[in-house]
Amino acid sequence: MPDGREPVTARVTERIGTVDAAQWDACAGGDNPFVSHAFLAALEDSGSVEAETGWLPQHLLVEDAAGALCAAAPMYLKGHSYGEYVFDHGWAAAYERAGGHYYPKLQVAVPFTPVPGPRLLVRPGPSADTVRRTLIQAMVEVARRHKVSSLHVTFASEADSRALAEAGLMLRAGYQFHWTNPGYDSFEDFLAALSSRKRKAIRKERREVAESGIEIRALTGDAIEEQHWDAFYGFYISTSDRKWGSPYLTREFFSRLGERMADRIVLVMAEDRGRPVAGALNLRGTDALYGRNWGCDGDYRFLHFEACYYQAIEYAIAHRLARVEAGAQGEHKIQRGYLPVMTHSAHWIRDEPFAAAVEGFLRREQLAVEQDIRTLADYSPFRRGN
């Protein structure tokens, strides 16, 4: 890390494979698996992320005078707004109606992954704040040079959001649902914190799944084999067909993920008389379990709640993890103990009149998001005082 006097330079690379993995991960840190070199490379190497899918990598690198990586940002040139989970389709439509061209745009994000975390990846050191500001300035400069309409940093951590706001980007609020572990010793401890009615409802749901004869296993590391990925990919495709019609991830992605990050994967598989029928993919961070993809071959009552939510809670309790992040959307998660938590994104728009209009919208939207969170919190299943 430079001491603040050494010169730094910024450049863009179109493949993360050109970046030394150890240097990238030294900037990304080890807490969040989705910004790791292994995860981002698995997306690119499998063909899930490439120009043909509308995600052209433009990873931004800041290096010191010796060529060592000081900071990075996973950045993409995009021709659409799919796979982001922070929706700007309305902005695009409005700008196009006004005669502008919204696409292409620049996106700093983890593709297809609505998980909050670091987006400004800076190697720790005494000049980290200075380098972070340099990284943000370089992001905006790349946007200007590309002459794109906008730059978007989605699902940024709170610290990154503050830095982006200080640099002049507009902040946008959203929310998703997380389960928090105050130190439970068992799933029964968690249930004891709920109101009687909610506790009974969860026990009923779990009992019905157990009595149906379905067996559930949480696999990690070497226990995950290609046959499991074959089955899971089938579930993933089936769910994609029902929900949005086009799967983002290729079959190869899951194999590469298993090869490179097996120890961080928690794959919940459900079997009906020995036949795989459903699966839920989670990745483990330092203090959190992140629910990602789910799929099911058939209609099994309450199996989604068991595989995605209750199994994740049990795993987090057993491994002393602080929380479970269950992904975007889904008010039904509240009754299973997952409460609303605010998320953040940051936005830079080149056209000043359009930027002013968006800024006004964001102020109004923030008030609505805050009100939604307060209202949803009133439906908490926890007993008062918990």
C-alpha cells in the first residue's frame, strides 16, 4: 500500500483472470465470498458473465508505482438492467422517452447476486482512505471516457456507501430480510424467542416436511459431488423457467464454484425416497450465511421454508454465525424470523437535468422505504423484548 506520497495509476482489465488472485483477495478481504477472485472468475470462466450475456467486464484496478494492486472494483459495461436486483428500468424508459440513450451503462456489482458487501476493494493500510477516493474518482472518469449515461454501485456496504456519497454520488435505499443470531444455542432457543402462535406455526411446517418422508442434508466441501450439481442445476433451471424465463448461470459455473470454493459452500439437498427433489445453495462468509439459489422438482408443502430458511438458521446457530441473509424480496420471510434491513446503492448520472430528476425521486423513495421498514417490523414474530 502506498504511503500517500507514492504515485498510483488506474487501469481497466476485461478479464479478472489477468489479475493476480492473491493481490485481488488482499484488497477484497475474506469476509464476503462474492467479491473473492474465485467467485468472480467462476462467473467469467463459465460463460455466465461475458459480453454475449450483456456483462462485459471492465474491472478497475489501482496500482502503486511498483505495480502492486492497491484497490479494485468489480465493474461491468452493460447493455441492459437484468440480473441486478436494484431496478432502474423506469429510469431507462424515462431517459429514452426524453431522447437519450440509457444503455450502455457501467455497473459496479457482483452479477446476479443481491448480497450487500464491499464494492470498493481497498488493501488495508494507512492510506486506504486516500486510495478509496482515487478509486471512486477513477470509476467516474471511466464512465465519462466511455460516454455512458450512468454509473451504478449496487448493494454497497455502509462504509462504501458513505464514501460514495461524500464523493458526490446519489444514494438509493432498499431493503431485504436478514435473520440475526444473538447467541442461540439451538433452534429451540430461537423458537422460544417467538410469540406462541408463530412458534407453533413453524413447528407445524417443519413437522409436515419431516413426516412426508423427505430427507434433508447440508453438504459442504468434499461431500459435494458432480451428481449433486447435476441435480441442483436441474432445479435451478426449472425455477428460472417458472419465474423469469432465462437462467443467468451456466451448468459449468456450479462445477467451477465447487472446485474453487467448496469449503465455503453449504448445499442443502432434499431427497424423496432417495431421489433428489430440491436444493438450496448457500455461501458462507466469516460471520454470515448467504442464501443464493433455490429450486424444486415438484410441489412439496413447506419444503421451500425448510430448505431455505430453517436449515440456514440451524446451520448458523451450530456454527456461531451472526446472521443469515436470505436474498432479495419476500415478505413471507418475516414470519420465519427474517426482519427488514436497509440496503444501499450509489448512482452517478452524466446528464445533469436527468440527474436532478432522479435525485428528487430518490429523496421521495427513501421516505417510502423507511416507512415500509417500520411497517414491516410491526409484523415481527418475536415476543416483545426480543
